[in-house]
Amino acid sequence: MEPIRRLIYDLDLPDLKEQFEAWGQPAYRAVQVWQGLYKQFWNTPEQFSSLPLSLRQQMADKFTFTGLIPGQVLQSSDRETTKTLFSLDDHRAIEAVLMKYDERRTLCISTQAGCSMGCVFCATGQMGFKRNLTSGEIVEQVLYYARLLKMEGERVTNIVVMGMGEPFHNYDATMAAINRLNDPQGMMLGERRFTVSTVGLVPMIKRFAGEKRQINLAISLHAANDTLRSQLLPVNHKYPIADLLSACREYVEITNRRLTFEWALIYGVNDSVDDARELARLLHGMMCHVNIIPLNPTHRYSGQATTRQRADAFRNTLVEAGIPCTIRLRRGIDIEAGCGQLAIETTPTP
Ligand code: SAH
Ligand code: SF4
């Protein structure tokens, strides 16, 4: 039987050096390969043409360079947002999105196939949990787009970990992926260029705070009282708002970094001026920012997007209360980018 090949992006540089050492190769060879992967974005052994042929063959036998098979590609009508559906080695589907605004080239990447958190308005939540991605599978989404952008003379500038899945439910792989992309001898994507979004897993927020990283953190809040939040985000039963907000305040205190709260405005559910006042009371005095996003309606949730007028009133209420906030119009809404909606339509439900 053919031995199972490891995904090469699952390795850190020291792992790669160890492998090369086992092959009787000098460490600088491993660095050469690392740079090929993370600076040139090569994805076939043949591209490493400065290596001896026998070594390239060893690499081909030991490693696979493609853990993700790109499938359907959708482009928004303004051509600024591209979404690619990938198939994993076990045929699970995930997606990653490229957004081009101004000079930024922002990727939205996935950390899990599906998600176990069950947020009622989320297409990924509606499909349930399939499995965690490995760190290499997370990394490869970035390399895929980096390769495409490189051909256009461009580069990835920002990464938002807001695709399918809950990154703090796959904490180690998510952090390992960020570290690998951050590596000074490789792609060198600065920590500040990353934003990780969590549904609010309190122990992990505390752990993340303790690591004092420069990575940005966003919290999906969506409701300012436990009754409503538990209806929308079942995880709130386990980690209610008081616990969540106390972890958030701890995070800001320890890291001295501004926290982002996300709020998807759902018509008649959480988009009134009273809702905004309740939120302002909750966040009072905290170094934070609120991202308001009109709900992107999904098939299995009856809630609708708010109106422009209600969104403006919501924002004005927050601003008057001294809470900085921005209304983010969803990009690529015509290709259902950003919340697992393509995957849910093409993945058969069990
Ligand atoms: N699991 C993480 C990150 C992925 S979801 C989290 O929940 O934070 C990224 C963001 O999209 C979250 O704020 C999530 O609440 C939001 N989201 C999910 N479905 C949405 C929808 N249908 N409309 C608007 N925002 C949605
Ligand atoms: Fe999971 Fe985030 Fe979707 Fe909730 S919103 S189900 S945590 S992906």
C-alpha cells in the first residue's frame, strides 16, 4: 500500500529541517524549500529546480503539496470579491474569499468544515460540524490566493479568520497556521494583519489574552441580553454575556488592544434604538469598536436584513453614547460570500 503522504504545509520550519536531516541533507536545503513554499508559493516538487532530482523525488514521495482542490469559483458582479470552494482530501467542502478594497487584499479563511456552534442565522452553523481543518489546510487557503495575486503583481495584505468554523474551537491549528504565515523566513505576514473572530468561547479568549499576541480579536455579540443571545447563539447558555464581557475586559486590560464586536442587524430582532442603548450600556468604558453588518439572510432562518434607515438609527445611538462603530455593507452578497452559504448548497446533508 502506498504510504500516506503528509501535507507539506502542516510542517513548521524546524519540522522540515528535521526531515531533511533524516535524509542526510543540510539544513539550508530545508530553508530553500521553505522559501519556495512561502515566498514563491510553489506547489509542485518540480518547481524546486535548484534541488537535486533525487531530493525532489524524496519530497514527492513523502509529501503532498495539494490538500485543497479548488472547485467552483464565484465572482461578485463588481468583481471585487471572489469566493472559491475547495474540496478537502475527504471530500468535505470549505471556502475562502478574496476581497479587494482599495489597496487592501483581504482574505477570509475557514478553520473548520462546518461548525458545531449552531448560531441560528449562520449557514455554516446550519450545516453542523464536520471536522477541524489542520493547520496546513488553513495555511493552504492563503497560499492559494497568494499565488493568484502574485501573478497579478499583488500580495495578500490582510487575513480575517471569519470563514467557516469557530477558530477558537480549533485553537491550536489556527494559531499554528498564523505562526507559519508569520514566519520571518517565509511569508512574513505581520500579526497585526490578522483578525480572528470568535463566537465567544470564554476560556479561549482568556488563553488568547494571556498570549499577548498582536493579532486582532473580534467577538460576535449580536445581542446585549442573555434571553435574545441564547436564542440566536446557543453557546450563550454555556458562556453568558456577563462572563463573556468580563473576559473581554480582561483581554483589553492585559493586551491594551482595542476589541471589535460584531453585530448582524436582523430586522425587528436586534436592530432597534433600544437594542443599541442596551449595547451601549454593556460596552460602556471599554476600548472597543462595533462592526454593524446587515444580516445576510439564509435559507434556514426566517430573519431578514435590517433597513438602511434602522441601521443608521442604530449606529447614531451608539455614536451618541460614545461607542465607535462602523456599518459594514456586506461585500459579495450576490455570491453569498463570507458565511458558508455556497458550501451548504453543494454539500449533501446527511
Ligand atoms: N465562528 C466565528 C467566525 C466565523 S463567522 C464567529 O462566529 O465569530 C464570521 C462572522 O459572520 C460572525 O460575526 C458571524 O456571527 C457572522 N455571520 C454568520 N452568519 C451571518 C449572516 N447570515 N449574516 C451576517 N453575519 C453572519
Ligand atoms: Fe459557527 Fe461562527 Fe457560524 Fe456561529 S457564526 S455557527 S460560531 S461559524
